[in-house]
Amino acid sequence: MRLSNMADYAVVVMGAAARHCGGVRTSATALSEETGIALPTVQKLVSLETARANPTPIVWSPTEILQPAKTGLQVLESFPIETLREWIDWSPFFHAWGLRGVFPKIFDNPLVGRQARELHADALKLLDRIASEGLLTAKAVYGIFPANAVGDDVELYADEGRTQPLARFHFLRQQLERREGEWNQSLADFVAPQATGLPDHLGAFAVSSGFGLKAMVERYKQEMDDYGMILAEAVADRLAEAFAEYLHARVRAEWGIRENLTVAQCIAEEFQGIRPAAGYPACPDHSEKQILWQLLEVEKRTGILLTESGAMWPGSSISGLYFAHPRSRYFGLGKIDRDQIRDYHVRKGMPLEEVERWLAMNLNYEPGSAEVPVACGCGIRH
């Protein structure tokens, strides 16, 4: 574990276990004291009111709001591994083994080319076995839902009548002071505001290629084959990412986004839209996964479990949201201040202290530090 004092937020690195970082809710100060690495200084932020007055500038037009062919839940059971194989991004596979390079150019690297070729060959053989013997099962649930932004939230509806709220995702807004021509962004900026009267949508998904992985790993352990165990986990992770990539392409087509992209172009993210996940820099609150789990009935439909800390089981699982607007972009939230935390805790209906734990790495203050309490929307002075 290490902290970076180069970023505008604390960075926790836990190797291959990074996908479980939802469980890390220790305060930044405590981590700094343990490691002896200084944290960045408190940054100059603007008020939440000022930040909200400087959103991503989008002129909302019906021509840029595509209407999906179908809305509601869809489930994919036992999805073919052979189909996902074509969507694998191999570069991160080699990185997991400490081999730096880009696939397939890495094969020509004079230092690591031979090892990369051997690893790739072994992975392909394992994929053959996984497909022929049914060693892993891939499952998914996804849906596109009528939605509109309500402030910094996005409200989803049961049907196009938009009278029955189905769920609400809560987003945060950048508060770092901006230069002219820069924006204080929120993911809610990319969904048409309710006040426009325009019928927009938001997508959600959960995929896994990890069903059966535990049995594979246990078998390798019994055979004292550490290499086989690590290879199986690495391949399962690649299949999960491939499933997420494939499904996003499928959803874009169902959403009416016209594109003619190769798999390589999709992996390079040359498409319209984004698929951020709870825990991403733009939406670092892992507790928002709980809303997605309820919306998609993820556990019931697929068997993918969500732990109290926001980790998913099986480990080779991915979940997130789909935004389709052409102005949608990834960004980092950075530091946020007390006024937004108070607002967020009211919007979510979550105790302030719990919100501060989930967002510890994004706080521009130390929880519990001395400050004159002010009135909060919840009715309590914090």
C-alpha cells in the first residue's frame, strides 16, 4: 500500500486486489500517519452553489437525445465464452504479470517478448478448456431506463409516462476553483434535466465471468500449481472486462447510436458515451452500487453478490452505468467540501458520518475537526 502526494486526492494501491477498494474507508490522515507520507495541502474550493452555477455547458436538443428500442431489464444467462474471447483487451493481462507493453507489439519487445508469447499461448489454451469444458459461466443483467436529471441526482422511471420513480442515483460535483472556460462537472450534467421536458434515459449493468472460478482455483491449489491459479484468475478478469466491453457495444446499438467500430476501436473507447462505475474518480461513492443492485435485481437475476463494503462476488465482476449523450466524458471529482457533503447526506438519506467514511479520500477537511456547526437540510446542526 502506498499514498501518492502527487495527486489532488489520496491514492490507495493494493495490486490485484484494487477492485475491492470499496472496503477502504480509513481516513486519509490515519493513512498518512501510518506511512509517514505527507498528504496534499487543503485545496482552494468554491462553494457548492458556485460550482452548480458552472456545469458542463450543454444546449439540450431533442436531436442529441436518442431513444432506445427497448427499455427495462434484460438478462443474459450462460453467455458464450467464445464470443467474449474476441473482445479481450490483452494489454492489462500482461501488465498483471509485470510485463509492460501494448498487445500485440509486446511480442516484439526484446526484453519481455518471449515471456509474453508464452503467457499468451497458455492463456489461449486455458480459454479453450474453459469454453469446451464449461469451467466458467458468464452472466449479465442490464437495462436502459427513462431518466432525467433532478439537480445533481438522476431519477429513473418505471415507464415513459415518467410518473412513477423507480430509482435515484446521487452524483457529486467538482468544487475545485476553475479558470475561465473550465467547468465544475457532475455526471448528472450528461442527462437532460427534468425541467427541459426532454425524455432522456440512463443505462445500468452488472456482468460476471467468475462463476466457476473458485472451483478452478481450488483445484490448482490442491495440485500446488500457483501458476495455474494465477493464470485462471487473470483470464477470468479479462473475460469480465471483455463482457463489459461487448455489452456496452450491444447497448449502444439498442440505444440507436450508429457506429461502425472494430473491437480494437471499442477497447480504445472511440465510441460515443461512457460507462462509469461506483468507485470511479467521477463517482467515488461505492455505496451507490446498492441502488444499482436493487434496480437491476442483480443478485436475483445473476447471483452476483454485493458485500457491505461494496465489493462484488465473484471477484471477476463489473457493474456500472451507461451515459449516451455525445458530451459525456470521464473526469475526476477531486476534493469536495463540507457544504457538498451535507447536501449529499440529505439527498441520500444517509448519516453524515457514514457519507464521510465512504468519501474519506475526497474530503477537503478532516472529519470531526473543529468548526462552528451550521444548519443542515436534515434539521441538525453539523
